[in-house]
Amino acid sequence: MSNTAPTPAPSAPAPGARPTDSASVRRHNLALVLRHIAAHGPCPRTRIAEGTGLVPASVTGLVADLAARGLVREDGAAGAPPAPASDAVRTGGAGPGTRGRGRPSRPVLLVPERVLAISVQITLERLRVRLTDLAGTVVTRAETTHRVPQGDPGALARAVATAVRGAEADARSVPGALLSRVVVAMVGPVTSDSSHTVMAATDFGWTGPADLGALISAELPGLDCPLEVVNDANAAALAEYQALAARRPQPPHGVAYLKADTGVGGGLVVGGRIHDGSHGVAIEPGHVPLALDGPPCACGARGCLAVYAGPEPLLHAAGLGDALRTHGKDAALAALDRALHDGDPAAVRALGAAGEAVGAAVLGMIVLLDVEEIVLGGYFADWYRWLAPAVDARLAGRRALAPPLVPPITPGVLGEEATLRGAAALAREAVLDDPGAVPVL
């Protein structure tokens, strides 16, 4: 596999789609079976057939293929404990827990440690790294301060490459594991083409495009898996969507996400997939103008949400500008958190003003996107109780006029782990979409 930033693996055909050639049919069916096992396993082949709509004979062959790649195994194999009798297949006149002429039916389960992925989150001051398996379980984690100078994508690429090498060494220590992908989550709009170009990152002093994926890959000549760069808010949006779906009887079709941490960003998830527009740069609410004559924004416009609710304006409004300059953004935001919990009037006023701006942005998202729920993340979630009154006041008129058209506004539940969990989910989806890309053992 190439170590350049590739086009992401194509999605498995949507339900009802009909692959047009035998290779596509095989790939589609392998994905169906692996997804079912990942979601419902351990489960016997008959249940896989029922759940996927495939005939049992096909399921047997597909399971054998997945097993040859090390992605699944029969429960009870390789020293695993046998499955309970309730999970076994009962057919015809055979006794409990048997199939056909008394042959025990052993459920099939995922082998999550077969495939590992590295996720890297870039913040203004830190790199956060996770090595996760196919079930999303964290194998190792690391965090470091990068101290990269403003306006230098190359320096940031070198810092990321160093972090990836450490996680790659951890992956090599897991017997039989395949490193499937490295996903780097970066602030700013990131194109969805094969270059994964960061179009701009004003918080980092990047005023023009930077092919961060290529820069990182050049620092990792021995990396034998795809590397891609994604927008951090898109990754967080996917993770919060999946967390939301897990709490509901039916997953919502469309969820919009609005967050603030390093900057102000957002994402849109439709049908469980990130929707990032024609070029990968859709849903950037931080740079949607809210006022025609508002303060100038680093993006070149005026009155954007970021100039009212971004970290620097918020800290200055709360009287913590000196703390920002002296101790950095993370320390200053921690000071603001303490001030809010202490009831400091300046901090509370600053959050109220930010809430008005967030409420205006939410109104725009409602009419443009028509989603079922809007999730607030980052410090918008941490400080939701100080933001909510002003947000609700902005929405009151619309709620009075057309209540069904105003979706619930809820705080995210994943905190600072959202971006890394979303990046790991993107790597996992690539394997579930195309398990045939995993080599046979």
C-alpha cells in the first residue's frame, strides 16, 4: 500500500444498490457480513444470513474468506470458551446447539486486534495520538506538546510524523496485527480529493493551502498504509452522531454539529456518513458571517461566528487576554472554566454574548440543513448551561411560530475524545467497507 495520502476507500453500496460485476458483488457481500458480525456478533451463520439477506451457502464462503484474512473466527476456536447453547443453531430433529447431523454450531465473532489504526488530533499546542483496534478499543495513547511556529506546515508535519512513528512501533508489537490507516485530524477546511489539502488554518498562521498529507508522508517513507488528513470537526461530528445513535431506538438521519476549541467549526452527518460537500469544505459555521458590519475575521470576511464565540474573542471578553498572552490558549481556557464555576460576572457575561452568536448560527443551520438534531461540542458543550439561555432566547421566535421545525439542541457527550474517536471510526469504516483489502494471513 502507498504511503501517500490516498483517496478514502469507497463506501459500501447503500442498501438497495445493485453492484454490477462479480468483484463488486463479492466486495459488497463481504462488507455486509463483516458489518453484521461487528454489530451483532458473536452470531451463527444462520443469523448472519437472516440479517444480511444472503443465502446460507454464500455466508459460509464469505465467513471463510473473512476468517482467512484474520478478521473473524469461530467462537471456541483458538482456545476461546464455547458459546452458550442459546447462541447455537437449532435445526430439524437435531438436539440443542447442533446443526444438521449433530455438528455443533459455533458462532462467528470479530477479531478486533487483527486491524489497528493510528489517529492523531492536532490542536494549537498539542498532538494527541491513539492506536485503536477494529472494535474502537484504545490500545495505546500518547500526548505531547508540539511547539510548532506559526505559519510553518513543514514543522507541524515533522512533529506529527514523530508521533506516528511512536504509535507505529506500538502497532508492530501486537502479534499478527495489520496497521490499516493513519488518520490525522486538523482544524480548517480539508479537501476531499486525493490530496487532502488543508485550504487554510488561520489559527496556525496558514493563510493559503497546504498539502499536509503529502508533507507528513514525506517524513514517513517506510509507512506501509494509507495516510489521510481530515477536518477535526467532521471527525468529532461522526463520533457524536454514533454516540447519539447508540442512545436512540432509531438512529437520526441527519445531525449537525457545532464545536469550539482550537477554533470554531462544524460538521454534518447524513445517514451515518459525513457530508462534506462537493470539495470537502462544507459546514464551516465558524466563518459564516452573522453581521454585515461586524469585526473583521482572519478568513477575510466580517462578523463571522468565530469573532464572537471563538476562543480568543471569548477570553478577551472575559478579561483573560493577559492570561492568553502569557500562558497560552489551553491555560487561559482552563482559567475561564474556573471563573465560570466561581460565578465571575465578566466570564458569565462573555458566555451570554457568545450564546447569542451561537443561537444566530443555529438558526441559520436549521433553515439551511433541516436536520433532526444539532449537537454542540468542545467548550460549547462544557459550558452549555451558560450558553443555553441566550441560545434559547434566539430560538424562541422560531419555536413559537413553527415548533416542529426547530430540532433539539443538545450538548455533546464525548468531550475532548470526540475528534480522536471520530478519526478512529473513519479508519474502521474503511475496513468495514472493503474487508477484501486486508491480506490473507
